[in-house]
Amino acid sequence: EWRALGMDIHQRHAGTLFVGKTFLAPAVSDPSYDEWLEALVEREGVDMVIPTPEAELVHLSRTRAGSVGGARLVMANARAVDIGSDKLRTADFLASIGVDGPWTVPAEAFDSDTVLPCIFKSRRGAGSKTVFVCRTADEVGFYRDRYPSAILQELLSPAEAEVTCAVFRSRQGRVAVVQLLRTLVGGFTGWAQVIDDDQVSRQCTRIAEALELRGSINVQLRLTPAGPRIFEINPRFSSTVLIR
């Protein structure tokens, strides 16, 4: 027998349709968060905790050693979370292991030499909520005033060649990769086809080994005329888990 519980910081969602019981949680930035979560685990007899928001992943990877209140944490290892949750660090990491990616700079580094159009996005995860295509210097300035902690990134094409990869590495070091050529609809995968590109597999395996990955991450890339270009590593379970 098993049962699934859910928690969120608000109640205006459809989560109640997918779990047996839901709980209103404090934000991870609230000083009471850790004590509240431990009490919930003990009270409900929880065996496994699966954090999904990036803020929780970062917090728990830094403060916990694989468990919370006696329950096992099901998430990627701390190094994968630390690098994957920071898009600028992700770009530096990819360059350090010889994996080609788009050029990436802090938004404040924008100058006349910056190639436009380019992508403007938050440095830390916000899904697709703060991702914009900037075609002029004025547009870069507009978004930079509103999102000061952001990056600029090369605009990769073609848009229809976007691939999302589930990358798993076991405790024994076995790596498995599932590649989905996809079309985004409202920031989520609306259509997908399984593909098997050797170069993508090699790059994903290199990333998993360099991160000493334990668990699952999500790698996003585009198949450009110059080859695969990885632009993001998400250290969380993505919305394509159900499809896979």
C-alpha cells in the first residue's frame, strides 16, 4: 500500500486531484519551514520526500544529508542542484568540461559588442516566466531594470529543433538518457518525439559524470547547424516525467 501527499504555499491549484491529501506549507524562506516539514513527515509517517520547486531543492541540498525527519529525500545530488540552479554557473561549467553551449554573460555586461537578438532570462530558475527575446538595446535595458539578477544568452536556432533530455545516473555510475524533440505550448511540452542523437548522448553522459550525478536531471538544448548546444540544466523532475 502507498499514498501520496502534497504541499504548496497556496491552495489555488488542482493538486488535490492527484494526491490523497494536501497541506498548506510555509515558504522555504520562512524560518519555520524546516521545523514544519519535519513535523509533517513525522505526523503523517512519510517515507520519501520529493521536492520539485528549485528554491526547495537548493535549500534542502545545502541543509540536509539525504533525509528530512527520517524520510528519504528523492532528488539529485548537491553538486547537480548547485550548478543547475544557476544559469551563469551552468554556462561556466559546460565550458569547463568541453561541452559547447551558447555564449552567456550577466545582463549588466551588455554593451555595443553584444550580438542581438539574444535571450534575456533570470539567472535562477523561474520556468519560462522571465524568458524574453531582446532585439534592441532598449529592450535589454527595459527588462534589466525589472529583473536585475539576469543573464543574456545567445539566441539558438532553429526553434523547432529544441530537445529536452532526461538524464539519470545510478549509484553504480550507470547513465541513461531519454531525448525528446519537442514543441513548447505555453511554456510546457505540448508535443514530443523520442529521438536518439549520438552527440547529445555523449554530451549528457559527460555532464552526468562531471557532476558526479546521483539521480535525475533535465538537460535542455537545441540541435543547431553547428551541432547540439546545451543552454540549461534543470536539477528537478520536469513536467515531461509523466510522458517518459
